Amino acid sequence: MRSLKTKLILIYSAVVLVVMSVSGTFMLYSVRNMEIEQTHNALRSHAEMINDQIVQLYDKDDFSAAWDSIVWLSTGQSEIEGVILGDMGLPLAPHEFVASSMRFNDRSLVNALTGNEFFNVGSVGINLQGEELQWFTFAMPVTSGNEDFIVYTRLNMRFINESISRLTLTLVTTVLVALVVTLVFWFFVGSTTITNPIVALTQHTKAIASGDFSHEITVSSDDEIGQLAHDFNNMSKELKATLSRMASESNKIEALFKNTSHGVLVYDVTGQLIHANNACGELLNGMDLNNASVKETFRFFGFEPEDVFQLSAGEVRESVHEDEDSFLYATVTTYTGETGKTDGFVIVIQDITRQQKLDNMRKEFVANVSHELRTPLTNVKTYAETLLDGALDDRETAMRFLKVIDDEADRMSFLVSDLLELSRIDSKQLVLETEAIDLVALLRLAIRQAQIPAEQKSQKIEFVPPKNVCFIEANASRINQVITNILSNSIKYSPENTTIRITMEATEKYFRVFIKDQGMGIPQESLTRIFERFYRVDKARSRSLGGTGLGLAIVKEIMEEHGGKVSATSKLGQGTTMVLRFRRLDEYAR
């Protein structure tokens, strides 16, 4: 390979000058932009100080007096001019602007009048001496009490224009000199020898920096530049493959982190929160994660901070946080860096409210079933033992005891039957064969079936049918079971010589059936629970009347299977109204 040493010596000074010109130009724009940004910040800061020290503290009529009392404003220590304007753009302070009746109408003020602060470069306006100048201007709308004001600040552009002009002249001179020197060296060295390969390498480097790996440098020499181009092409291919793999893995982790239903909190070793996925906001709705310390978060979940801080790699702590409505299962562990030292902590949160409530319901259900079965079994055993001990010889006593045993057996039979019914519904084994049925005819049938037990208590069942037919799509036997169950309850829990009234109403989508009795009524706190399994408002009276505590639960399940709903309204001592809502079958309803 031919050495680059000679070539580098020849072009060294030219490269320096080229770099100077490029750097100088960039510096020119950077200085200008920096000066503008600094001016913007200074004007905003000046405006905010005026707002804080005058507008927010004084009434509008005291602005000028307050202005004169503030040293840094009244003495003009800053070259920035500030004005407080009313909502119509007229000066309110300081008094020299008020006295001059000067009006401001640049873009900053126009934007501020619309409610937005605005910074403008190159606004043309006059000063107090009447000279027309170019200004940096900034206007900020503020509110004090119930009044709106505008804090307007401006700075003469003369200083930055002069500075940029001097810097521009210096840079132009430098670039011209560098250009002459570069052209001379270009003539002697030749553009094709070094310049073109380096330019190509520079362009491809920028392309790779912006993420474009599609280009490849043409290797046209076997010197150091050619070798560099060859290595650069190989590096580009490897870098593209590596970045692709990293992006894929990063996207997978990001998608998993954001979309998992589990909450994930990540803290660094100093206790700063560095990651929290979307699920955390839902699971920890009442907790301000950004302001809560890591120790507070640990204690919230039931962890001891000192114990967590001493965890070694791979160790996990578990806890369950419980409040009124939810249960959160949390685990905490550490993550380490290359050195093996702990770099932070990861908390994974899982909502186990549904599982916990289901477990509690299961335990309560088992307890209720056990209780409901134990009572009749105890009675059966007690009366059977009494009969075996000699009561069997007394026919009257024996018959009375056998009647009790028979009733308790029926009670257990009804309970087991209801449990099997609920089991079939819960396991989706209840197959409903539906058809179009007349709801009015179904109500009449249920009323006829309930007539005998009603007459035994001298009760009347009144039904006010609608004039139009009321067709629904349902399983007739199941809906009959629903209506019969509710009528049976109304008869059981209503005193003698009362009336059970059934009415209907139709809405656009539903038929509603109202079954109102004149019974004892249900307390308001129990209305939302009467459809729970084994729930009884008056347990002693319910058992004496033969109830299992599952009837209304079965009614609710059947109604929901039909796309309907059951609810109740009641007042103590005035009776209860059960409301059944059925979806209309429009084909027949019309």
C-alpha cells in the first residue's frame, strides 16, 4: 500500500482551514440561536418577575406606584423594557409608558390577547424617544383576581445584530482565506486522491447515523483509505444486524411490559421510580407513584424496606395487599448489573380480587350448605333416636315424630334439588330450548297454579293484562318456574286476606312484569342481597315456611340466561314489588 503520510502532510493545513470555515459557520448560527434563546428566557423571566411582584400583589390602580417602589424596575438596571398592559393593549404601568399613550401592536401582543404567550424576533416599534427600532418582544397573558392583563417585555436587537455582524465578517474572512489555501492544495494533491473517498465515507457515516444502512462505499484504492472503506462496509453490515436484533428484543420487552395485565414497578438502587407500566395506573388508582418514596411503596404492599434492601440475587418476597374492594398480590425481587451488585428493585403486582372473592364465596357456600343440611339432619336423628328409645309404642307421638322426619327429608330433598339446579346453571349445562311464547298466557298459567295456596290463606291474585299480545323468546317451563317462585314467595310472606297484584308495562325493547304483595316488606339494606345464595332477610321465619334460601338465586340466573333481569323494591310494612324485565320479540310485538 502507498502510505498516506505524504498526502496527509500536504492537505493538513487545508483540512484545518476547511474545518474552521464549517465550524465557524455552525458557530455563527449556534451563537445567534443561543443569543435568541437566552433573550427569550430573559424576557420571560423578566415578565414572570413583573407578574409575581406587581400584578399578583397589587390592584390595577396601584401598578405604577408599585413599579416605582421596586428598585430593579425603577432604576432601569436591566436593558429590558417591561410594560403591564390591560386586556385591550393599553399601558397600565410604568407611568412613562402610560403618559406617552404608546400603543403596542406586534405579533406577541396579538397572540397574548388570544390567551397564548408569544416570543417574536424582529418586531418593529418605537422607543420612548420616538426612534423606530427592531426588538425582541415577549407577551404573556396573566390573570389577577377576575381581571386579565398582559405582561409585555422587549429588548433592543441592536446589540445582537452588531455582534453577529462582527462575527460574520470574521468568519467570512477566515473562510475566504481557507478557501484559497484549500484550492491551492486541491490543485496539487488532486480531489480524486483523498477528497472524494473521505466525502463518500462522511456521507455514508451520516446515513448510518440517521438509520440508513442501505448504502455501501465503493472501494477504489488499496491504501489506508481503501482499507478503511472496506472495514466500514463490514462494520455497517454487522451494525445493521445487531441493531435489528436489539430493536426486535426491545420491542418484545416493551410490548410485554406495556400490555401485560400485571402491574410492574421498577426502581433503581437509589429508590427512584424509573418504569411503571399502564396496568399500575389501573391497579393503584388511589396512589401517587411519582411522589411516593420506594419505602412507602414497599410498606403499602406489606414489605419491610430493610428486608427488601438486603435481598440477594434471585430472592423473592411475596405479600397480599387488601383493602375494602380489592386484593393485590405483589412480589418484589432485585435486578443486578454486570458487576453482580444490586442495581434496583422490581415489584410485580397481580389483581387477585376475583379469585379471592370466589374463594370467599366458595367457603361461605360450603358453610351455608353444611349449616342448612346439619339442621334437618340433627332433627331427623333426634326424632329417630326418640322413636328407637320407646316413643314408637305411642302411636300418636310416633306419627307426629314421623311427620317431622318426613318434612325434614322433604326440606333436604328441596335443598339438594335447588343445589343441583344452580350447579347445572353454573357449569353451563342448562340448555334452553327457546320459542316464541305469549307472556300474558304464561302469567295466567302461573296464576292458576298458585290459586290453591292463595285461597288457603284467603288471598286474592289480581292480574291486569295489557290489551296487546306480549311475545318473548324464552323457554316456557323455565319462565313459568320464575313466575311461580315469585308468586309462591308473595303468598308465603303475605298475611291472610291480602291481595297480590300483577301488572305489566311495555317499553321500546322490554316488557316489565310487576308482582306486588302486601307482606312484611324487605329492609333497604337487604334489597341488594336477596338474590344471593342462602341469603334470608328473616332466617327463622324463612325456615319455618320451608324456604331453602336458593329460590331467588335460581330466578336471577334463569332471567339472566334469557337476557332479562329481576329486581325488587320494597318498604317495611307496605309489601314488596318484584320486577321482571323480558326482552321483546319485535316480530310479534308489532
